[in-house]
Amino acid sequence: MIRLVAPPRPSYLRVVRASAWYDLVVTAGFATPWTYALVHGALSSWGGALGLGALPPREPLQTLYANLMGSVVVVWALLRVVRPLPVHGLFDAAARTLFASWQAYALAHGAPRVLWPFFVVEVAFGVVQLVPWWHHRRALATPELRPRSAQPRKLYGPTDGR
């Protein structure tokens, strides 16, 4: 079994919660067919006005996938708002890495450039949530950087005669 040792900073939980609020604001509109129609129209108008490209016309299958994504992300975000844990930040960083990978793939294959701001935020929140884990794991692996509480303990005392 892999033992996850969380970054010890309380500010990390604020980042986990902030990323959850961002997800709620951005994806709640994707959760139903009716709200997705509004979001799709707004993103298309915004992308067209800024010269970033409009979204393709809505289709039933596209709406279904948008609703599935929106529903799952809303539930995941609510968990992180209500009960943020350090491990939630780690898993959220993993999910953001996947999302950003698929966004980069779409952008490389002709998706409208209106996707770029969302890609940038995905990468930023992913990095901000992943780097503390990397630093903490590295500190635990390097004895001189290891906090006193994480130093290996003797399993026997000096009077045990071992």
C-alpha cells in the first residue's frame, strides 16, 4: 500500500477550496441541458467577439458529454468545498493534468481558441496543488531536509541491550 504524506501547510487547504469554488463557478452551467445551452451560447458569443472562435453548433451527444462532465465536476467541487483534505488537492491536481492534456490535444487539433483561458487555469491550479506534494515528498526522502517529526524512530531504547 502506498502511504501518502500530506503537505503540512494549512494554506494548502485554502488552495484546494479555491480550486473547488472555481470549478463550481465555471462548470455548474454545464450540468444540465438547459444551462449548457446558455453557457454554449455565451462562450460562442464571447469567443466570436474576441476573435477566439465560436463553438461548433450544439448537438445531443455533445450536450450529453458536457452534462456528464459538469455533473461530476460539480459533485467533486462540492466535496472539496465542504470537506477539503490535502489528498483532495493531490487527486484534483491529477484530474487537472488529465483535463489540461485533453484541452491541449483539442487546441492542437483545431479547437476554438476560446479554450485557452480555461487551459491556463487548469495548468495553474494543477501546478499549485501538485508542487507542495512534490516538495514535501522530496524533503522526506532527504534526511537533512526531513522535519523532526518525520525522522526515523528507534524501535528500542538504550536499555534493551540490543
